[in-house]
Amino acid sequence: MPELPELEVLREYLGPRLTGRKIAQVWTSPKLSFLLRTPPDEYARQLTGGTFERVWRRGKFLIFDISGQHLVINPMLGGRLQWTTASEKVAAATVFRITLEGGDELRFLDTVKMGRVYWVVPGAFPTIPGWAELGPDALTVSLSEFSQRIRRHPGELKNLLRNQAFIAGIGNAYSDEILHEAGLLPLRKRTTLKPDEVVRLHAATGKVLREAIESIKAQPKYEPHKQDRSFMRVHTKGKEKCPR
């Protein structure tokens, strides 16, 4: 599942490649178009002829501003965005293809059919499920706000970090990395944290996310639709020796 670091790097990667580019054609998969929250014909009609204005992120949503309206993608578990050309072979998991003037293509692939794609008019972001409840971005939340908000959320620390209403952008993988960095057990209750441990958790959150972003950007063969997390220290490495 793409989380904040993957989507932040993707935003930086796609932004300069898309901004100012005009959409020549849109194709949607007859088998996977149910992932679009707009009828496929209407989706294609609305996008065709539009111009990409900006690419931005909120939590685990990636947003493309197109001629005053918004294409919003929540990749969920298996969603990936591919930057390629119109001549490249189309994978079976391709949900849509946006062909730009000049032949470049932006494709959305979803191998597990859980992603969500929304076409949103100005002012309608709150209609997207989960949008209105999002907390501040996990990459930029201040210690003061982090400390205040954490008091509202009981439960185990791993679930707390994955709660998008607390802070937005963290999922299963990076919650493991953050808690390891902070030296806190995933199943520990939030109510048992001491003030200095809250400070440590906030610091670990920013450190892990920033370092992950830099690690992804440093990958020599980076491709947006392929996820390489070999830099992670503990996630999915339960049988290996602790790196501490």
C-alpha cells in the first residue's frame, strides 16, 4: 500500500511532468471502471481536453488539478500510478489511461481492485469518503498539535498512528518503522505514554518519513508503479535480527 513517503515522491516526480500538459485522450477499462466514482463515459468526457495545473497530496490521497476541477486518487492496497508512453504495453490491471498531447501517458493500475478514483468539482472535497475526517499531515504536524491531538485518541500505538483522523499519511508499514525508531511497543496503550515519550514519538514520525522520502528518491531505477522498500529496517522482517 502506498503511504505518505511513496505518494510524496510521486507528487514531486509527476508534478513537473504533468503541469501545463493537455489531455488528448482518456481510456477506461470496461472490467475495472467500477473503481471510478464517476460513470466512465462522463469521466472520459470531463478529462479530455483539460490541462494539468497542479499535483498535490493530502494524507494518502493524490490530487491532480485539471482545468479548475480535481482528479483525486486513493490508491488503497494495490493502486499504482505509472508514467509511460502510449506505445507501451498495457497491463491487465490498468484502470485508466490518460494520454497527453505528445504521447506521454499517466496510467492507474490496481492489482487488488480496492483503489478509489474521484472526479471532484471545486468545493466538493468533503463528499469524498474519509476526506473530512483527515487530521494534519504526518510529515508537517507540529509537536504542539501532535501532543494535543494524541490525547483524544486512546488505544494501541500502532493503530493510533494508522488512524487518519489523528494524523494523515501513515499506514501499516511506516507505523512499524516509526515505533521501532521511537523505541515503543506497537501494542502499548496511548494512555501509558509519558510526556517525553510523546516527544520521542513525534520526532520519530518526522525522522522516519523524511528519511524514507530521501531513500526512495535515491533509488537509481525508480519507477512510480513499482514499490521498493528494501531500505526499511523492521517492517516484514520479523524473523531477522533486530537492527538495534
